[in-house]
Amino acid sequence: MTDGLSPEDNFMRKIEAGEKIEPKDWMPEAYRKNLIRQISQHAHSEVIGMQPEGNWITRAPSLRRKAVLLSKVQDEGGHGLYLYSATETLGISREELISALQDGSAKYASIFNYPSQTWADVGAIGWLVDGAAIVNQVSLQRTSYGPYARAMIRICKEESFHQRQGYEIMLVLAQGSPEQHAMAQDALNRFYWPSLMMFGPHDAESAHSARSMQWKIKRETNDDLRQKFVDQTAQQIEVLGLEHPDKDLRWNEARGHYDFGALDWDEFYNVINGNGYANRQRIEHHVQAHEEGAWVRAAMQAYRDKQRVRQQTTTQVAA
């Protein structure tokens, strides 16, 4: 009890006052589970998202491009680490999180089940996919759970670099030869609509959105975030000199936003449910890498056990 308030009332007082909820604070079990779902899904997306770009590190067209892409993929692995660590503060182990990803009970962003077929796809991923991530993640710096909010500060700074490198790739290609321009246009056509779906279903159809907004886990709705992204990319596509994939895109003077075409939600749910172009490949690759790294985890545990025994022995001798 705090100032005569029940734990539930004190929790909501903090939420409404904009105070952060910390790991040792009382929280409703549903809040904890909602956070585990959202943060772990975010972590899984960062780690699985390394695959379509990592596929191009050795094939990037110059040493500079290789170095930049290698740095970007390394950043994504770091983001996964921050987010897994934040999730662990909620009382769940890393092993449980990885197991849920590999058995399909945990989800990750649907966009990463689309293959990266050309070098322009690397540009489109950096520009559109990381651009959509930034739109969502900037608001998450104000999320109600402290460890998640703090992790997002560094992640957002690094994602802004990722978006710029992607846009630069697209700009060079769009202003290059006719073949390069066509490659950029093709990548835009294939990645634009899946990027819009990254924000999730319409708010009325989202199973978690309303509760997450009430608890201020999310600070903006799926549809509001999607609208921001549409408005942002419309002008960027114009600067690139590419044709916008959405033929229904129109500026709405009354709303002060762009109206845009309908998304293919059947495709979204098909991909989310494991039937996308690369779902099986992504998970199989993750399982293989996880199994190949088992000896590293075993060595780390053996070292920790050895240090613990040494500390106990030192303590006993000193006593």
C-alpha cells in the first residue's frame, strides 16, 4: 500500500502520471505478460532481421558498402541483446524466449519473411523497414516500462543511421543507369506494402492495442503510426524520382495527411502464420546457428561454475 492506495491503484497512478514502472515494482500479471510478448517479439525481429541483410555482406558492391552493412547487421544483433535483457527483467529466461521463437509460439515482424533478392533490396530494407521501425520506436522511448524505454534510446539512434544508409543506396541506384533505376523501383514495389503491414492490424482488429495504450506500453496506435510512415515516405519517394507503388495515394487537404490504398491483410496473416516466402528458412537458420553455438554457452557456464567454486574456496579459507 502507498498513501492508502491498493497495489492496483498505485500502479495506475504511476501510469497516468507518466512515471516508469521498474522491474521490482508491483505490476498486474497481464501487464507483465503483455510486455514479455511485445519486447520479446521486438527482440526476435532484430535477430531474425539480421538474415536478409547478412546474406549480402560478402556480395556488397564495394569495400565501403561491405563495412557499412557489416556494422549495421552487428547493430541489429546488439539491439536483440538489449531487448532480450530487458525482457529477462520480467522474470523469464533467455532460454524460454529462444525456445518460443523456434517452436513458433512467439512471433516476429512479418517483413523479415520476405527474401532479399537484389542489392537494391538492402537499400529498401534500410530505408523502408528501418524507417518504419523508427516511426514506431521513437514513441517507445516514452513507454511505461523503464528498461524497455531506456533500451529504445540507443536503438533509435542506431536505427536512424540504418535508415540513412538504406536511403543513400536507393538514391545512388535511382540516379544511376536505367538498369539500376529499375532495380530500385522493383525493390520499392516489393517492400513498400509489407513495410506498411509492420505496424500491425487496424486498431479495431488488434488483440492487444487497446490494453497496451491504456497501460502506455504503446503511446500511439497502429493506424496513427502507419499514417506517419505513409506521409513521410511519400515525399522521400518523390525525391528519389521513383514511381509510388500506391496508385490510390492522394493528399487530403482536410485531414492534412495522405489517403492511401487498402492493404492485403490476407497476405499479412498468411505470412504471420508461417506461410511466407522465407518463414521456414529463417527459423531453420536460427536453429542451426543456435545449435552450433551450444559449445560457447557450455564454455561460459563452465567458466562461471569454476569462478563460483574458486570464490567459495577463497571465502572458506579466509574464514
